[in-house]
Amino acid sequence: MRPAGETGAAPTPARRDRTVVISSVASDAHTWNLVFLQLLIEELGYTVVNLGPCVPDDVLIDACRTIAPDLVVISSVNGHGWQDGLRLIKAFRAQESLADTPVVIGGKLGTTGLESAARTAELAEAGFDAVFRDGAQEVESFRDFAAALAVRAAT
Ligand code: B12
């Protein structure tokens, strides 16, 4: 993980006022991906609510309706993230209060580790604001995306 501030992403008061919800999908029992993301996002200065693994869609949706987060980060590595993600985002976007909430998904979303561009596009079309594939470069892209959140929200 890069040290906070290395690319101008040091924690700011604006970020401390913002909440990021992290969650896995209903089928996924892996946890260290979630811990990794929590540490990365906290380094940026955000408040994080980590809902953990195996979160049913309705539990995530209820939590987000209550918290009204500034960003929702979905992580999955068991290989079922693509279909779980599609189902989840359709239910999430069907909630009027969550229609505009930024939601991203990333990790090992397919069973082969070689997610096609078409599948990535399908997730984006279904309602995710960004889709991050596996790998260090994608984590860097996500970090830049998350770091810019407070700036976008303030303008
Ligand atoms: C530990 C482990 C388990 C443990 C998990 C225990 C726990 N409490 O977490 C147990 C034994 C339960 C398990 C079970 C299974 N596992 Co497992 N598991 C692993 C293992 C060995 C390590 C995962 C880990 O902790 N990594 C450390 C974290 C920090 O890294 P990470 O998970 O890779 O996440 C990184 C990226 O994916 C990315 N990332 C993740 N999410 C997001 C989100 C965003 C937005 C972004 C930007 C980036 C991002 O960033 C993270 C840091 O770089 C991996 C193999 C490996 N060496 O990676 C397999 C692995 C993930 N498991 C795998 C599989 C298939 C399973 C099972 C289906 C096996 C089975 N047949 O039962 C089950 C699924 C259970 C379930 N219901 O989900 C596969 C997934 C294959 C795929 N998707 O292509 C892997 C890759 C093993 C393999 N090579 O086949 N597993």
C-alpha cells in the first residue's frame, strides 16, 4: 500500500466527514480482501463501515439506506462476483434513495481470473459507477478514484 499523501491523497477534514461502506456479496466468505480495502480507505482519511463477508443483498441495502454512505465498495474474490454483483446492483438501484449513491465493485469477479471486457461493461451498465479488475494497477486506480471522492463531492 502506498503511504498516505504520496500522490496528494493525504487525509483531509473533508474526507473524515465522509463514510465509505465496504461489503462482500452474499456468496463470498473471504475476509482479508475486505480488511485490505478498509485499511486503504482509512489511510485516505474516510470513516469506514465494513459489513464483512456473506452479506445478503437486503442487509446491505438496509444498511446503506440507514447510513447514506458517500461511497459503497463491493469486493468479491470467490469467482461469483459477476453474477452476485449484477443481482445486487439491480436491487440497490431500485431503491429511490440509493439511485445516485456511488457504488464500485472489484476483485476476482469470475472463476477464471480472466474477466472479459463484456462482463465488466455489463456490470457498469447495470449500475456500478466503476468496475476494478484484479491486480496492483487496478488497486492504484481505485485508490485514485476514492481519493478524488471528497473533491468531487465538494464541487
Ligand atoms: C484464504 C482463502 C480462502 C479462505 C478464506 C478465509 C477467510 N476468512 O478469508 C477459505 C478457505 C474460506 C476459502 C474458501 C474458498 N475459496 Co478461497 N482463497 C483463499 C486464498 C488462499 C487467499 C485469499 C486472501 O486472503 N488473500 C489476501 C487478500 C488481501 O487479497 P485478495 O483476496 O486477493 O484481494 C486482493 C485483490 O483481489 C483486490 N481486490 C479484492 N476486492 C477488491 C475490490 C476493489 C474495489 C478493488 C479495487 C480491488 C479488490 O485487492 C486485494 C489486495 O490486493 C486465495 C488464493 C490466494 N493466494 O489469493 C483463495 C481463492 C481466493 N479462493 C478461491 C476459491 C475458488 C475458493 C472456494 C470457492 C473454494 C471451494 N471450492 O470451496 C471457497 C469459496 C468460499 C466462499 N463461500 O466464498 C479462488 C478464487 C478463484 C477465482 N476467483 O478466480 C482463489 C483465488 C484460490 C485459487 N487460486 O483458486 N478461501
